[in-house]
Amino acid sequence: FAAQSSGELLNFESLSRDAMIPARTIKDYYQLLEETMLGYNLLPFKRRGSRKEISTRKFYFFDTGVLNSIIKRNQLTEKSIAYGNLFEHFIFLQIKNYQLQTRADWDLEFWRTHQKDEVDFILGKGQVIIEVKASSQVKPDHLKGLKKFKDEYGCGKAILITKNQNRSTIDGIDIYPWAVFLSNLWMGEII
């Protein structure tokens, strides 16, 4: 289950009912996966006292190849939901690797409201906010979560990572081709 739901919101109570074991035990299993470096818990960004954001975490495996092997996934269709999820997973691993390699002390979180507004990654409590889309065309819907977060909390940089070939800016949001983003990340130009 952990592999099939990698990168998705975890609902320990629902898992507890399905597996017929206590939710605390399931939380401990996920903690063990993180402690043995098989994956990473991604905690939600939440302002003190706010009830708009969800408080459920996400879990990402340490490697997309291992993830695919566990769930016996041999191929993906580029326009599929699974492809988009794996693309987001790949970007997460690059950001996490950069954070670990540079021994950065900034937080890496995600943001989602009960109304399903979402930002995939928040670096440094809003210093940089990032949305990832496995699309070569930028659509207004791709910018929605970034705009809502900016309006609500402000941010230093807002970034949309896509498979588009051109770098641009729309409404104050920087659109990065994924390879350019990774190059800039590792040169220390993102955060």
C-alpha cells in the first residue's frame, strides 16, 4: 500500500479500518520506513490556528525505480495520472536530495486546503512555492494553487515546473522547464 499511495495524502484512520490494526501502528510503520531511509514523510504547511489547511502528511519512496518495481509497473503512458504522479515524485526527490546534500535548514512541506487548493512543495515556510505539472502546455488551472497561496500568505518565489521547453513568467509565477529548474536548483539559484 505504501508504494501504491506514494506521494498521495495518507489517511491513517481509513488504513486502520481497512487493515484492522490501530492507526498508531500504521504511523509507526511509516516512521520506520523513514528511519530506514526507504522514504520521506512530507508534512503539510499549516499556519498556527488555521483550520483551512489539511493536517495529513504525504510519503514518498526514496527512489522511483524501486517504487515502480514494488508495484510491478513496467511502463507508463505519458498522459496518464500515474505519469504525472511519478513526475512530481521525481521532482520531490531532486529537491529533497538537494536539501540533504547541502545540509539546508529550510523546511520542505506541501499545502492543501479542504477546498482542494494545493501547492506541491513549499520551501522555507513560503520562501519558494512550487507546483509540478507533467504537461508541455501551461493552463490557467495549473497556476490556481500558487496564486491562492500567494494571495493568502505571500511568498518569495512562485514556480511552476512543466515539460514546456521555454522559460517564461505569467502573473508573477516563473514557469520553468524541468531540466532548467533542476540545473538552477543545483547551482543554488532557487533557494
